[in-house]
Amino acid sequence: RAKEKGRNRYQFYSSTITSKAFLLIKLENWLHQAIKKNEFTLHYQPQVNILTGEITGVEALLRWYHSEMGQVPPTQLITLAEQTDLIIPVSQWVLRTACLQHVAWLKAGLKDFPITVNLSPRQFQQPNLVSMIKKTLEETGLDPHYLEIEITETSIIHDEKFAAQAFHELRSLGVSISLDDFGTGYSSLSYLQKFPFHTLKIDQTFVQALQNLPQDTAILSAMIMLGRSFNLRVVAEGVETLQQLEILEKLNCKEVQGFLFSRPLKTEDATQLLLQHCIRRETTNIASELTY
Ligand code: C2E
Ligand code: MG
Ligand code: MG
Ligand code: MG
């Protein structure tokens, strides 16, 4: 009996592993197909200057619609791609598509602003990262000054020496580096001093906490001042309400990204928005525009 029990348990355990492995293989297969069948798209979300209403940048965000699974959240998609080796072709597709789109926008006469592309830790740690980016810029014809790479601390923690070297080479190419989800990690403060960031993105949890906890203004204010004292472009993420916008403006934050101004948009909609906004105009205040 004991033997039988043990055997059953073994079978149960083994079948769990099998089904997990099976699921992973199935997902990996779907992801392979997605790359081949061109099932990915990029959505674009603008970053906006609070005072002038000008668009100051656009972030490319990956979308995957699968016939059986529906819309797959990008964080899950990236985690899956990182577990398999598919992160390499996925990231190449994202970078290439974003660069091509930006070249098209610039050709159409839109005003100068950078395009931001997210890199996952494994993407960032590829030994050929810089040469891959350089090659993509050359092939797509995008001037490196228009490209901003967005990473999180996790990409750096793993190997600070590698990160420092990669940053140095990227900066020499003319590519900017943005530190995302600022305030959620462990080492952000020393990283500001050590690495040549161009942009600091304040994590949306700090912005969204504003509604409930007034003391969060203190943290937010400190982070904004810190970024500004390092001469960084400071962008507050996840701005959803006018109230949040007004507080950020008072705290001297110059740029925001969030649903209040625009959700991430599919290419055609993004193009239309950019065409409407990226023309020279008198200084206006978006806070007042949005109240109409
Ligand atoms: P992230 O880089 O922090 O991107 C910002 C996320 O916040 C996006 O989620 C965006 O849709 C969302 N967001 C923007 N404004 C608001 C707002 O006002 N309210 C709320 N609640 N959310 C807002 P998304 O597109 O689901 O992407 C999630 C994460 O997946 C990204 O976080 C990024 O880490 C990753 N990701 C997305 N696209 C890519 C990609 O092409 N490559 C890599 N490596 N990662 C990507
Ligand atoms: Mg982002
Ligand atoms: Mg990011
Ligand atoms: Mg973020």
C-alpha cells in the first residue's frame, strides 16, 4: 500500500511537471508562430510637457493578440520570451519596428522627439547588444539621437560593469538611456550617480498613491528634485487624473505620461494624434484644455 501511495504521489508530481513543460512548449510554439506570422504590433504612448502641452517623446509598447489566448499582457509575453530564447527575435522585431515607424513619422514632417524602446534584462545583457542596436539604426536609417532605450534597475544589478560599458557605448553612438520604474528598486540612488542616464521615469505607483496618501507628495517631490539635480529629464508615469497632474505641476515635474493625456495607441491613431499635436503653437496649459 505504501508503495502504491508513493507511486501515486510520484505519478502526480511527474504529471504536474509534464503538464507545465507541455504548456511551456505549447506557448513557445505559439510565440515562434507569432514571430513568423507577424502577430505582434506596437502601440505608442506619448509623453507630454505639462506646461506647453507639447509631445516630448513616444514610448513603444508591445502587443500580442493570439487567436486562442486573446490579448497577452506584455509583461507575461516578455517573461515567456525570456524563459525561452525567443526574447532575441522578439526584441529585434520591436526595435526594428519602432525605428522604422519613427523614421516614417520624421519623414512625414513631425517635430523632433525621441522614441523610447523597452529592453528586458535579458535583452540588455546580450553580449552583442550595442552592435545589434547600431546595425538596426543603420538598416532603418534612424538617427541614433532619436532613440531612447528604457531599462529598469534589474538590468544593471546583474552586472554593473557590463552595464557601464554598454551605457558608455550607447552614449557614444548617440542613443539615450532612460531609467524606468524609478523608486521601486533598491539601488536607484547610487545608480543616478554612477550611470549616464538621460531620463528618469517615476513609477506610476507613486503617482497613483497621490489620491489617498498626502505624505506621498513628500517622496514624489524628493524624487523629482533628485532627478532635476542630476539634470535628467523627469517623466512621471501613470498620470490618470487632473488632480495628479496639478500636484505634479506644483512639484515642478515637467513631463508626464498616462491615460489622462492618451492611452497607448495603435499606429494609425498615434500618427493622427502626433499630426494634430506636433505642430508649432502658442504655449497653452493642458490642465485647462482638458477641463473643457
Ligand atoms: P513600462 O515600461 O513601465 O510601461 C508603462 C506601462 O504603463 C504600460 O503598460 C502602459 O500601458 C501603462 N500605462 C501608461 N499610462 C498609464 C496610466 O495612466 N495608468 C495605468 N494604470 N497604466 C498606464 P503595458 O503596455 O501593459 O506594458 C507593461 C510593461 O511591459 C512595460 O512597463 C514594460 O516593462 C513591458 N513592455 C511593454 N512593451 C515592451 C517591449 O516592447 N519590450 C520589453 N522588453 N518590455 C515591454
Ligand atoms: Mg515604459
Ligand atoms: Mg519600461
Ligand atoms: Mg514603468
